[in-house]
Amino acid sequence: MPDSDALAQLRRKFPHIPFIGFHKEGISYSRPFSEDAVKPSVDGLRTTTPSSSELCKCSRCGKAAKLKDDWKLHKESCKMAKSRQLLYRAASIIKGLLYIHQENTFTWAYFKKIERHERYCVVFLDEEKSETRKNLIVPFSTVVDATSNQQEQEAILMHNSCNDAVAIFGPYLVEILKGNLLSLEEITVIPKDLRIEILVSQKYLGIAPGVRKDGWHHTILRVTLTNNEQFAVDLTGAQYGHYQECLPWQDYVTTRVEEIIQIGAYGAAKQMLAEVAEERGNPTKWAHSLNLSFSKELRLSLEIWNRHGENFDTLLASPEVQYQPKKKRMLGLVKGLMEYSREESVKQGSWCRK
């Protein structure tokens, strides 16, 4: 049905706007036909060019897909990819927070030197300085001064800390993943392919040795997303020379696990940490109390970050070019606040050695 002169002029003047013309014989409808035209986003789609109106661009990932043929398949795979990205980013951020926490709650001893013998990292302690120290907290600079190797520093930082990491930082993973999380489990494994092992006298650590007859026992988290994909989140793998904090579950089992010892419900490590912190006569009580105290300081530091107009949702949804600088600023702010809290607690004698 031909348009009226007025309607035809409108369509020529505004080619990107669809017009409906009413006639005695029926209704005519015009679609946008300009090369610059872009259809409104619908269910995550927007057309890229009018010359290929069936070719649409996904607003989630930016990839093109044919509307009729490929979109249903792409939509599902895209959601899965975005869920994976969310998990990998969350694990990376949480590990960064864990490292800050560990640096500010370092209680081993003062180091004299570190020697590397193949995979073994042998720590020699400054026994005199360690015995006479007045505070339980030791500046992490004692490790940095003993070795400039970042991998060795991380291995020492994460040594024997897997249960505390799961207990304190598991809740952050639950909080960040929200509707993308189907289940979270605590898995105890015997790790394999150890690329680094820390050897140090247990006398000054205040913790029980982690070696058993059947090998090291190591606790990690198994994440099941709502799409039923499973991943291992290993925040403290650096103590064995494993630095990737998140892997597909089967890949993790194949490359890093000698044996699965136990599959438990999420929350067991947190309950154990709280019980030990209250248990009289337990030599590890003060260390766990320190961890719990500074975990509260960490939460307060993140609340201050929130007051600057930031939160995990906006950070994790940021494009890569923005995500990395934002993540760096957030970790820098938290680190500064945690260091201030540690210095103030030491001045006030909160963790004096008795």
C-alpha cells in the first residue's frame, strides 16, 4: 500500500524510526533501513547492521550471532561463559584479600635466611630475635628481606593456612556468586605434583605440623554453578607451587590431586576455627583468635571501600580495561587500612606475647 506524501516524507527524514500508516485497506509498517540504524536491545541482542538484519550482537559478550539459527545456542553458552568469568574474577579478588590478611597476621617468627634445594624451600629462623619478641605479630618484611623470590614469599604466606582461608574467605565467595551458585563444598585432598615445599622448625610457629603419614592434607572449595559446572577454588595452592586459584574441577583433580580424602559440607572449617578460638589450653587458640579479629577488620575495610561508591557487583561487571585498575585500587585501599589497623593494635598491646 503506497504511503501518503506526508508519511513518505517522514520515513525519508527519519529512516531509523519505524512508522505505522493506517489505510482503509489495512496497515503498513516500515522498518528502519538506514545503515546507521540499530535496533533496541531485546533479551541481550542488538542488530549490528541493517544490511544483515538477522545478524545480531550479544550485549553480554559482544559476539555476533544469527538471530534465528544461533541465538538460542549462543544465549546459553554466553550465560555459562559469563558465570565462569564471574567465578574466576571472584576467586582472584578473594585471593588478593587473603594475601593482605595473611601479611597482616603473620606470626611465624623472624627469618634469618631462606635456602632453596630443588623443590624444598628451607627456612632458617632468627631464634634469638624470635624468642625475645614482645608481640605475636611479626612484620612480613622479615620474609621479604630473606628472599626476593615472589613465589617463595607466596608459598610461605600460604603455608598451613588452607582451613583458615576456607573458613574466613568462603563467605565472600558465597556473597559474590549469589544467584550463580548452586552449592559449595569443602574438599580435603592429598595434593600431588608439589613444586615447592616449605621446611621450617615448628618450634616457633605455634601450629601443629601439617604432614601426615599419607601426605599433606589440603582443604579447598568445590563450587557448583547453577549450570551444573564444577570448579575447584584453591586459595592457598601457592604453598605447593600451584598459583592458579580457580580451575575446572576435573582439571584440578587430574593435575593436582593424589587422593580425595573427604567431601564435607561448607561451613565445617568456619565452625572449627570458632571452636578452637574459644578452647582453653589449645596452643593454637591465640593464632585463630588473631585471624578472627583481623577478618572483622577486613570486613570493615571493605565497608569503607563501599562508601566510596564501589561494590563487588560493579567491580565484577566492569569491562576488562576497567576491571584491572578498579581491582588494583580496591586491594590497595584495603591493604592500607589493614596495615593501619595492625599498627594500631600493636601499639595498644593487643597481641603482646605473654
